[in-house]
Amino acid sequence: MKILVSIKRVADPDNASKLKVSSDGTTVTSEGLEWKMNPFDDWSLEAALRLTENAAEKNARVGEVVLVSIGPNDEHTQRIIREGLAKGAERGILVEADEGNLDAGVVSSILKAIVDKESPDLVVMGKQAADGDSNVAGTELAEKLGWPVINYAMKIQTSDDGKTLEVKRELDTGVATVKVTGPAVITTSDRILHPESVKNGVTPDDHQYAKLEVGGRYASLKGIMQAKKKPIDQVSPGDLGVDTSKSLNYKKFELPPARSGQTTFVEDVADLVDKLHNTAKVI
Amino acid sequence: MANVLVVAELLEGKARKTTLCAVTAARQIAEGTGGSFDILSIGEGAGAAAEELAGYGAGKVLKAEIAGGYTCEKYAATVAEAGKGYDVLVACASAYGKDLLPRVAAKLGAGVASDISEVHTDGGKVSYTRPMYAGNVFGTVEILTDKQVVTVRQSEFEPATASGGASPSEDIAVQADPAADKVEFLGVEVVKSERPDLGDADIVVSGGRALKSAENFTNVIEPLVDALGAAMGASRAACDAGYVAPELQVGQTGKVVAPKLYVAIGISGAIQHLAGMKGSKTIVAINKDKEAPIAQVADYFLVADLFDTVPALTEAVKKL
């Protein structure tokens, strides 16, 4: 199985409250914040690696994972791709683009061009990027390819013949189960990190992955060494023949208004109930 | 002048309340530009839901009956065909709207403004404000394509109230899509609850990792939830640990809520959780650690052990 995983660099999401906006309101500045792999892409990479390895044989690779990142061709984007290669992906593609020239429509068109070249069996990607929070590119990519999309996958199981996948996906009101015939686009939910979320027919079904609290697996020292030799191809949207006209124009950015008032530390339950009942009047 | 089509969200043959939040946004766009709005009722039971949706002042209600479970591939071509006659398509940014509308947008070559919190119509030109970076930045965006696709954040748009009258309805043809044959819907486990919906409850009580077990959610959190007539929520850590079902997750990757009262119990307040609740009017934190990041947004903070405090709080609430 060959899987394409898109990974985006984002300003450290755990410190997003430190972001600033330029005085004219036209740009978001992330000065002082480290670039990190979009956490939602990290989860998807974990799912893709589980689908293409034998976890009972020291994660021996039985398929191929190709990473694609769209962004500036600098050491930060390169580092994010190397991080994914160190976790186990086979090779990387860097599509050089200024982040200000991207929106979900352009990103999905670029990814379509990469899919046309690479012909993967699956694209597994984050449901959203932690910066734009749009939640659009994966589904648009699927439509542009004429492929199905399964959003918010929490469990993936391959069939015996490998042509279909049974996927559980999260809804607002419960969990739906679908059977999808590939090639397909899959986006993942938080639960894809669970020890038994992926069954690929190679790793024994009773295998339990280590419990992951925050993101995907850590790279091993060996993985980090191997990643240095893995190839990263560089292309431009022009090389790919992609129309890069944007469909969105951000006119201004603002920081959210601070919450008014200070935190009142209440003494006990009686004090809390009194404040909620008589001051805030919410109960 | 923008003519708007609301894409309704049906659950078991009825319009979900999310639909009415989309109607509110559609009214704002239509009124601000001198246009009008229609509603598309699509899915199983579309006819009955269309009758229910006829009382909200739409020019007309379109109906497309599609049997069986929902997949975006089954619906998108029909929505896109109907959407050709409109300038703006609107749905709620629920799991349904976020799954369906981008597929429709790609069919129409339309740009998408997702999860918007405000509509602006200055001089007939429409733009939208939307939270980004887990609610730490708000961007105001205009869509440059001829057609616009918008999903709206449920907590930022009050559900529309019925305006009387009865919009005429019209059946539309269901369009085939080859991609639909690639996905077979096998089933859905719908979680039933007597409690209010997390998305539009007046009071939400959420528990975190500190609850330590599903039993403690049942024995400690649920009695307070029910005493307050609240909806129950949870942090990502609590959902991940399996203490409660994933659809109760509040945060950047779960539901975004903005109730009158939000009670965070044993929740430290990771930035991803704050993204889902910091728009709440009054926020209460109950936590042993007074330095926990939840203090950044809490109006009232009780530094205490939740296992001692919450049962006492439940009893005190019952006596009100």
C-alpha cells in the first residue's frame, strides 16, 4: 500500500495565545514561536505508518509513505519533513510556495497534481491545520480527484483483499461505520491514536500500540539517522501546472478581545453558589 | 444582492437545530444585500422536514429525498446542482456541514469560508469573520469566486425563530455521483440523551482527566449535570481515556460551545480546550491547582478537590 500524507508547518499551537497581529492588521506574526508539524497531520502520519508496517516485527515496513509539504523552501519546512521521515516515512516532497499565496482551494489543487504523479492508494491527512482551522482541503482534494473522502476517522481496518477499508468516523451525534473502496482520502480524529485504532492485516490483530497521549510516535535514534539519507524532492506549483488563483482574501486579522474582569477565587461551595445565584445570576 | 441557499441538516427525519443557526446567518446575508433565501431539505425524511422548515420566511423550501445513511458523496451532486441558482450556500459548521459543503464547493468552483462567527454586509459586499489559530486570532475574509460557500459556528448564531407563513415547497431531482458508489454506509450508533444538546445548552458541565474513570463521571459529574439541567462535556484527555463518548469533547477538535454558564471540573485548560469554551458568558473552574491555565478564562475559581466539592455543589444546587 502506498499512502500520501500531507504535512504542514504551523506556529507552535500550544503557544497560539502568544501570536500577534501587525499594526495594520494585515498579517499574523508568530515571532518567537517555534514551527511545529501540524498536530492533526502528525496523527494522520501515525495512522499511515500503522497501515504500512508490521508492528510485531519492529515496525518493519510493508508499504510506502510519501510525505508532501507545501510551504517556504527553508530549514523549518525541511526539518518538519525530516521529522516525518525519521518516524518512518520513505521520502518527501516539498512544494515551494509562500504561505500567503495559499488557501484550501490552492492546496487541494497542488495535492491533486502530486496525487496524479504519485498514484497512491490513499491520501491520509489532517482534518484541519491548527493555524487556519478551515477543515476544507481534504474534502476538496477528494472531489477534485473524483475520490470518496472519509472525514474524522477514528478506526481503520483493511479488508482481506486490501481493496476496501472499513472505517469508523466521528459525527456530532455518534459514530458512523462505512466501507470505502480506494483510492480514497481519509482525515483523522483524535481517537486514531488509540492502541487498537488501525488493523492492516499484517500486524497481528491483537497487537496493542503504545498509548499515545498527545501526538504520533517519537522517532527512534536509528530513524533519525536514516532520515538524513532519505530523499526530499523539490517542486514548484508551476512545475506541476497548477492554477494558483486564490478564492479567499483576508482583509484583516484581529486578536480576540480579552475576557473582561478578573478571576474571583471563591472560598467554598456556599460562596460559589451564592456568586452564581446572586451576582452572575446564571443558576 | 445575494441570494442564499441554506443546506438543512436532518437527523432521523427532523431538521437539527443547527439548521436554524444557518437560517439566521442566511437571513443576515440576504437582508444585508437586499437578496432572499431558500432552504434545501435533503436526506431521509426531507419531505416532512421541509414542512417544519416552511415557517421560517424562506422564499421556498426545496426537497430532495435520499434514503439510507448519509455520506457526502451521496448528497453533494444534488446540493451543487441546486446551488447553481444561488450566490451563497450556507450550512452549520457541524460535523455534517464541514463534511458536505467543501465537496459541494469544489463542484461549483467556489471558495469556502468555514466556521464563521460573524457576517458583514458593507455596501452590499459580503465578508465574514472567522476564528483561526484555536480562537487566538480572528480573520475577516472575503470570498473572491462567483459563488460563495459558508459554514457557520453554531454557538455564534442564535437559532432562527419561526416567522409564520408557509414557504412553498418544490421537489428537486437527486443527482447521481460516481464517487457515491465507492462508499457503503454500514450503520451509525446514534447516542441518545435526555439532556440538552451540547451545541446549544444554556449550561455545560465538563469533566477532565482528573475524574480518573468513567464511573466517576457517572457518580460525580452526572448528578451535577442533571441538577443544573445542563449538557455534559469533557476534555480531550477524558474522551481519549474512554471516560465518556468522543462526541462530548469540547475544544478545537471537538465541539465549540458558548453557554451562559460553563463549569470546568478537573480540567487544566489546554489551549485546545479553551478554544472550545472561552466564548462562554460565565466560566467556573473547580481544580486543585490554582495555577492551572483554566484560570486565564475563569470568572470564578474554587481551589478544591473535586471529589469532595462536586457532590456538595450538587446538593446545594438542588436546594435553590
